[in-house]
Amino acid sequence: MAKRVSFTVHGRVQRVNFRNFTNKQAKAYGLTGWVRNTADNTVEGEVQGEDEVLEKFFKDIDVGPRYAIVEKVEKSDIELLYDEFFFMIRR
């Protein structure tokens, strides 16, 4: 079943290519949504896809790219969007 998840990643996740990593993983899994840096040095986003694919995506996000140190990933289910067709980096 499809669902949409809002997420915030805490730790050393800025200036380590985390948004590009997230974008690459989401596109590889065929997910839609977005990711961006925040003023409080976290990375936040929304991602949408099938449950089992989202589980794989978040396993990757829990580790992050090479120089990232992920301390915590907060997730919450939100309402599906039906007019979104790709994943993107927001600035």
C-alpha cells in the first residue's frame, strides 16, 4: 500500500552531500517527494511510495552518505499527494 512520510534527519547531515544522497536513493527506488536543508542543521523532506520500498529507502537514510553521522530520523505518516511525479531537492 502506498503512503507518504514526512521525515527529519538529525546529526551531521549538512555539508556531507546528504540531500544529493537522498535524492539519488529516492530516484533509484522510484519514489516521489522532496528533501531540503533546514536552518537548524537538520535535513527534512517528504517521500511517497509503497511500504516495502519506503522501508528500504529509510534503511539507507539511517546510514546516509560516507561522511554523515545520522543520530536520529523522525518520521510521521502524512496525507498522500496524487499530483507529484518525481523526487527533487528543494533549496
